[in-house]
Amino acid sequence: MVFKTWKSVLEIDSVKPVGTFRFECMLYGRLILVLINNMLQSEFKAFPVEQDDFELSEYKAVKMLKKS
């Protein structure tokens, strides 16, 4: 599910023909976004919520982070 989210929302698999250095910068930027998202999501999961049935969706979290 995690890789599917990376592929569909972060578009890890789609790359335009660019130079090597630009490709590396884009890839590193997307991977940094993945790390930030995982850290934020782990913090939200550790935060006690009043509703026991609430769980943050990885897909929605990545989409919201990419949007902002």
C-alpha cells in the first residue's frame, strides 16, 4: 500500500527526460517528502485520539502534504 501511494500521489514512477543532476534532485526531494510524511504520520498515530476507531490514512496524509 505504501509503494502504491508513492507511485500514485507522489508520481515516483513518472519522470520527464531531464539531465542526471536534475533527476537526482527531483528524486531526493520526493524521498525527503516521503520521510517527512512517515515521521508526521507516526506522530499522529502516537497521539491519543478520543475516538478509538480513528486512523490516519497514508494515502490521505500524503495527498494533504503534497497539496500544501
